[in-house]
Amino acid sequence: MPTASRRNDAPPPHTANSEADVLRGFLDYLRASIATKVEGAAEPQVRTAAVPSGTSLLGLLNHLIAVESATFLGEGVTDWQATFRPPSADSVADVVARYRATVDRANQVLDACTDLGAPLPRPGSSGRPSPSVRWALTHMIEETGRHAGHADIIRELIDGTTGR
């Protein structure tokens, strides 16, 4: 059990007042929070299951790569449970870099969206119905926020680091 606690909080984002700016601002805030939470975590603890369900800090970020890819890029996922297991050959830096690259690609799709009520254009999607941009943003805020909370607890268990 770690004894020292380092707190490094970042306040919620200040965004413009449009609905799109608020949604994207909070999503980007949560994305940065979880990437920072995983970054710098020590091996092998970053891969070690911290709870009986098998959830690890690196696994959470690997899962969010799949969720971002499925939601915004139209990529299929055949085994969601497998997304919680990052490839053993990938370092923490590899997974963090892949997450940030996926977020950048997702943001490129979102940059082209001007109507939150319109169906989300998902490159690569094979005829599946697309949710609205609003729904997709709200879902990713929920999904990223939930897993960022899990990551907060797991990182504190690993080395005492707390905060966003």
C-alpha cells in the first residue's frame, strides 16, 4: 500500500457557451485526465489487475481506444472484454500514444460536424445506423468519465498518485 500521496488536480474546463463547445470541452478534459493518469505508471503494476474483475490501469486506456474507435471511427469490435487487455509487447508510452492518436482522429471527424442532431459520420462503418453527434459525445463523456474514476482509484493503489 503506497504511503505518499501526490495530488495534481486540474479544474474543469472553461469553454465557450455553445452546446458543442461544452460537450467537446468536457470530453477533451476527461480524455486528458485519463491519459495523464496512465502516463508514468510503473510496470508491471500498470498491467496488474487491481480488482477481482481483472481491471488494470493500462487495460482501461486500451478499452477506451476501442470505444473511441467504434463510436467515432466506425471500427468494429468483436470482443469487448478483450479490449481491457493491452498487447503485452506494448509499453505504457505505446498505449498512451495510441490513445492520443485515436482521440486526434476522432476529433477530426467531430470537427466536420456542425449539427449535433445529425447522424455521426463514421468512416469505415458498414451500413450500421449512426447515432446523433450529440448522443455520441454524451456517451463518450459518460464512458470516459466512468473509466477515469476507475483509473483514479487504481493509480492511487499503485503509487499514491491522486488528482486529475
